[in-house]
Amino acid sequence: MTDSRKLVLKETAIVALGEAICVALMCGVYALLGKFDLSVVLGGLVGCLVATGNFFFLAVIATLAADRAENQDVEGGQKLMRSSYPIRLLAMALVLILCAKSGVFDVIALVLPLAFVRIILTIAEFFRKKGV
């Protein structure tokens, strides 16, 4: 396994773990507010999967684009990154809208995990060893 693949898997694992912790905390807040039910758990799980999946595919595409740039195909790498964004956005929107429309999932719990990724990456960067 190449170093870039190991890095993608490592970073995705960090995001997945962070998402699980944040969703658990979110469920705790819902419980404190007296709003906790199965729809919150299901919304949190799907939101967590969507956010982690989006991060994983972004990391894979970025790695492929970097590989192209290393092979003197900078324009190809840029096109790959640009074309992946609307596809990932559309896939996320489709899943989230279908879930929200079903009435089975709490909409806030469904969408909130998307915001957790930024927080997780910021915290992970704070704990990262220098030079790594």
C-alpha cells in the first residue's frame, strides 16, 4: 500500500472516529433537551456516513489529482478536482433530501454531522506532531 493510500485511510479513520464522538455528543444534547428518539439516532448515523464518505472521496480524488500533477499533468489533476465537487455535492444532497423527505430521520441530526468534519480536522491538526 502506498504512503498516500495509508494517509487517506488514516485521515478518514480520524474523521470517522471524530464523527462518531460528535454524533454521540449530539445525541446527548438531544437527550438533555428531551427531544431524543430513534429519528435522532438514525439521522446522526446517516449524517455521519455521508460526511465521512464525502471526506473519503475528496481525499481519494485529491490524491489522484496530486499523482497526475506529479506526472506533469497538472491540468488533468485540476479538472479531476473540479469535476468531483459537483458529483459529490449532488450525491450528498440526493441522500440527505431523500432521507429528510422520508420523515424517518430528524433533519437537524441528519445535517449537523456535515459541520462536524471541519471541527474534527481542526482538533486533529492541533494534536498532530510537527513534521508529520
